[in-house]
Amino acid sequence: MIWRSSRGRRCGIGGFTLLETVVVVVVLGLMLTILAGFAPRRPARLELANTADMVAATLRLARARAIAAGRPVAVQAGGGALVVDGVVRPLSGAAAVAMAGPPVIRFAPDGSASGGAVRVTGTTQAMLVTVDWLTGRVAISNAR
């Protein structure tokens, strides 16, 4: 539709062409891509705490499985995984997991355990996931 001004000149409808819109979208996309590279990374402390939480949850699951099944359940750790009754459970994150004490933690059907600890080591810090021998309680603390 073409409009005419009061003086008789032709006036088009104002707006942007498709080419101008595409150029603006491409430039904005490039700017966002560059800015995303400068975004802060997830802190190493948070990754370490997440892995320690996963280890504690797996140990609690093994205890619950021992109580529910009425038989002992063994847990071992090494590398980036826990082994619960022969089933490997990989852990996400860059933290290393190793047993700190006995090589195997056994949970009994009554909820008790053989006791022990799993050391979760990150790039700069470490955490300790301990299992109480009498109650089978799982706790997380900072390693010293």
C-alpha cells in the first residue's frame, strides 16, 4: 500500500527489510557466542560437593538394599566409580574416588556396617564420606 503525503509525495510504509533483519540477528548471535565463552564456569568446589553427595547417596542406597533384601551388600570404590555388589555405578564429575581405610564397606541386613570411608578428591580440595560401623550412618565432611 502506498500512501501519499499532503504535498502529493509517495510515502512507503516504514519498517526494516528482510536483509537488515537477518544481519541484525546474525550480529546478535555472534555477540552472544563470544559472551558465552566468558561466562563463569562451575566452581571446582561445587563439582566436588556434588560428587561427594552422589557417593553418600549410593552408600545409603546400598544400606537400604541390604536391609530390604536381608543379605549383606558390599561397596568398593576406585577411579570414578563405585561398585555395589559387582555392579559398577559411574560418578559424574572430575573428582577421583578411593577407599580411605578398608578396601570394602559391607552393609549388614540389620543396618550396621563394617565401617570405613570413601575419599573424594578434587583439583584443590578433598571430602570424606564416612560410614559408621554400628549404625551404618553415612556422613560427609571435609578431609584434612
